[in-house]
Amino acid sequence: MIYQNNRRAGIVDVPGHEKFIKNMLAGASGIDIVLLVVAADEGVMPQTVEHLDILSFLNIKNGIVVLTKSDTVDDEFRELVKEDICEKIKGTFLEDAEIIEVDSISKRGIDTLIEKIDKMSDDIEDKNENSPARLNIDRVFSIKGFGTVITGTLIEGKISIEDDLVIYPQVLKTKIRSIQVHGENKDTAYAGQRTAINISNVKVDDIKRGDVLAAPKLIGGINDVRCKIIIGKSFR
């Protein structure tokens, strides 16, 4: 989590390994800005290109390229890695993105990265808090003494304690018992926020990642599906 100019930005760290693409998809859903992280000592990996394709499929428009471990290689190698990055992001939404070099030992570049995130946040459109609530569930677990807890990004609307909502597609009615946003107890969560919600009347085994917590009657059955298939560079 980042605090800057009385503004808070939540960081969702998603796995880079190819075995955890499903986890990456769940975590990336609903984000406003992507940090495409490339280690200077490894360079662009196949998973980097794959993730870039997926981010494009999710229609994400804003991002920064972060070159980590920049202290572990010499200037010549670092420039070669940056050239490779520029080649890989050419023609994508990150084509004109700034590449910020950082290292965790000296903290070089960290302040620059935070300032860039803060500046880009000025251009992020406000989420629609007046729409019916819709939250994509990416985790579900149980806490002793509290019961079932779900986490996810609130895509639209707002959710408050005591709200009566429904989990789809199972159509499980539930009531909101408590809400946390960034580890703090809240009465209401708003669109765009990562949140953990304690719900009642539903067991952990009845919910899975990919389900949706939403307003009653918001989602109905369908008989026809139309889709557009795009094959990304990494899948060709």
C-alpha cells in the first residue's frame, strides 16, 4: 500500500509463474494501473509477454514498467534489457510507458515510482458508486469466530454492513456482517477498492474463486453467448 498526498494506492502483487495464471487473472481484475515488473538480472521472460497479453485482454490502459534489481548488473547489460523491454511492449498499451529503474537495497528509484503512480492516479476516472454493487470474488476462507470471508475488488457500486446481497451463479442469499479495506474496519466499501467481507448464511465450500457478489436480481440466466477471440503474441 502506498500513501502519497493524502491518497492511498493499493498494490495487488500477482504471481509471475506460468502455473499460476488463474491467480494472476483473479488479482488483476479491476485494477487501474499496472506495474509491469522486469528483473534486470533476468530480463524479459516468456511469462512477462504472456502477462502483457492478458493485461491487454482485460482492457487495462495505464501502466508503468519497473526495472527491479537494477543494482545487480552493469550499465551495458541494463541498457540491453531496457532495449528488449521496449521491443516487447511495442504496439501495446505500454508502448509509451516510462521505464523506472529501482533497487530494494539503496531504495534508488522508489520515490520516483511513487510520484509517478500518484501523478497517473490524477487521470483515473472515478468508479460508478451509484450502480448496483458487483464484486468479483478471488478468495474465500473461514475465520474462527467469524465464519465465511470473501475478498475481491469491488467493480461497481458500494457495499455496506447489513446489506442483503446474492452470490452468483449459485444465487445464494447472504447478508454483510463486516467489511475491511486495507486491513481497516469500514462501514462501507466503494467501487475500486480491494476489500474483505465477512458474510453470513453461506459456507466456504459453497463459494469458489470467480463467483460474483452482487445486488439481488442483477445477474440472470442467459441462452446466447457472443464472444470475440483474440490470439495474443505469446500464444501464437
